[in-house]
Amino acid sequence: MKQLIFKTNDSIAPLFLRIFLAIVLFPHGAQKLFGWFGGYGFAGTMDYFKNTTGIPWILGFLVIVIEFLGPIALLLGYATRLWSIAICIVMTGIILTTFTQYFFMNWFGVQKTEGAEYFLLAIGMSLSLSLSGAGRYSVDARIWQLPAISHN
């Protein structure tokens, strides 16, 4: 289990993926959980999830948790593979349930909704991190270097 979650290499490349994915994703999670950055907070977001999108309460709750705690964990490089897979699943779900008509973001306000490009980038970054692990300068690298605990 330790290998599945914490295994990583000494590459510095995942550091940049982690930092930038965390920077872009954190405000979305903070909007949903606390109402920061013009968001609706937990109650408003859950109301939107239940009444507008029709997703079950538990899925809405998981989306909020993943979008808020996931970027923090990625920034630290903690359980990067696990959080990356969770983020990938959330982003894929968003595309499949919400942003199916357009590819590009709604820069000029002429589309009914946003496009899928942001979510596709997040999926690509998440998939890369789920394969590579956190890389150098991460909590995962420290954990991976620790000797296994012997129970003899």
C-alpha cells in the first residue's frame, strides 16, 4: 500500500505540475467550501449540486473535499498519486455532466456555459502526477525514503 500511494522518483518535473495545479484548483475548492473568491460556500454549493445538477449529497460533499484538500496535499506533495486520481475523477465527472457542448472557455460571454479546456488540462496534469508521483521536494519522497516498520 505504501508503494501504491507514496512511491515517487527524484525528478523535479512533478513539482511544477503540483504547484500549478494546486494554484489553479485551490480557489475553486475555497469557493465551494468557504465562499472565498466570490463563491457560494458549503451550503450554497451543496444546494446547487442537489437542486440544479441532481447529484447525490455524498458526491457533492466529496467534490468539495477533493477540490479543497486536494490542492493543499498536492502543494505539499502528500499522497500525490491518490489525490491526483481523485482530482482526475472529479474533472472527468464535471466534463461528462456539465460542459459537454463547448471546448473553449467562454471568454466573450457568447456561449451558454464554459468549455471543457480547463478541465482537460487538469485531467492531463492529474494523470501525469498519478503516474510519476510527487517527485523531489515532497512529503511523499520523505515517506518513500523511510525504512519499512518491522513488526518482529
